[in-house]
Amino acid sequence: MDYSPRETVDVILKRWFVIVLCTLVGGGIGWLFHQFQPPIYEARALITITINYNQPDLLPSLDNDHYAEDQMMSSAMNLLVSTAVFSQVTEDAAGLNLAPGDIAFNSRLLVERRQAEVELIVRHESPEKAAGLANIWAQRGFEALQEAQTHAVRVYTLNYELKSLAECLTAQADIQGICQQTSLAELDQTLKKVETELGTEVQGSKGLVPAVMFDLSRLADVPESPVLYATQGLVLAGGLLGFLVGLLLSIFRMK
């Protein structure tokens, strides 16, 4: 039997009620799905992370500049999603009455980087809770960056002192009076003390270097519209799917 487009259109028009019924059923299924899966709102806070190239002595001596930049940015971003930061966020967010799974990275909490901009994203069924949690995360993350940078600056200072003390021991130079010790034994004791403090400060710096600069550029606003599972979107998607099913049923019954 030859295929006739005109005959197909005639059959579809005669069976319009099948298409309408399937469309309504599909839209109803979308609405029912909405009842079990409420819409998801998304709140975004912004932290800007930059690198100060005007002071080369504060930068690590790596051959590949792009690799060095990525490494420095990664250290800062890793701190934002560290266990220590999330522990503080969980404690501070107690007043939001969140469920145990609401503070889960890569499902509820996400990070997006665009050049120097790092967005902290929180998704939740409640727009108020999404914004509240995003702001707690941004503030705690920013505080962690500040603390780590303080240690990073101290690491830079101690490395300079350590280098000067080592030069004293080898009698190469006397820099800023550091070598003015009463005895070689005291100089050696000072060297060991600086080495011990340096190890502690390196751990506290979390891999940051003094050249990394950051700013809490924007706190999250309460989102007005959902990004997932919006009622209109679910009903429309269900309706379209139902329409296609009805159309196929009408054509299939023609054969």
C-alpha cells in the first residue's frame, strides 16, 4: 500500500480526540510528578580569586606560567570545598533546619570557575534556604582563604629567615643583623626553631602563596524562579510527550 500524506492528515484529524486525550494525560502526569518532586532553586555567591604578578618574588618558581596559575587557583578552590570548611558550614547552617543530605558537594553544592570568578552554587527546594546556605558557605570559605593567606605570608617570611640563617652558618653573609648570635650553638638552635615553625605554617597555608588575592564579590540573592522541575515546565513536557504519543497512536492505527 502506497503511503499518502493526505490520507495520514485525514486520519489524524478524524482521531483528534486521541491526540487531545493523550496530551491531557501527559500534562496530568507532569503535574503529578511535580507533586512528588518539588521545584529546585539555585542560589549563587561569587568569590573572585586573582594572582598578583606585580611581585614576582611572591610567586612560585615554576617553568610553565599557565601550570603555575592553575595550581595556585586549584589550591584556593580546594580550600573552598575542604572538609574543614564544610564542617563549619554545617554547624552555622543548623538554624536553617536542613536535611542531612542538603550539604552534599557535587549534588546540592557546586563550584563553577570562569577565569578569576568562582561561583559557589547551592540548589534546594526552598529558595530562602538555598540563598542562606550559599552565603554561609561563601563567608566561611572566604574566612578560610584569609586565614590560609596569613599563614602563606608567614611561610614567605620564614623562608627568607631560614635562607639568611643558613648563610650565617656557612659564613657567606650577614643579612639584617640576623647573624648577630652569641654562639654557633644558639644560631643552630634558632635555625631548628625556624624550621619547626615553617613546617607548621606550611600546613596552615593549605598550599596558598602570598601572591593569591581574593574578594567576596557578591553574596547570593534569594532566587525567584526554579532551575529544575518547575511546574509549568513539567506540565508542558508531559503535554508534549502525550501529544507525540497520541500522534503516533493515530498513525499506527491507520496501518
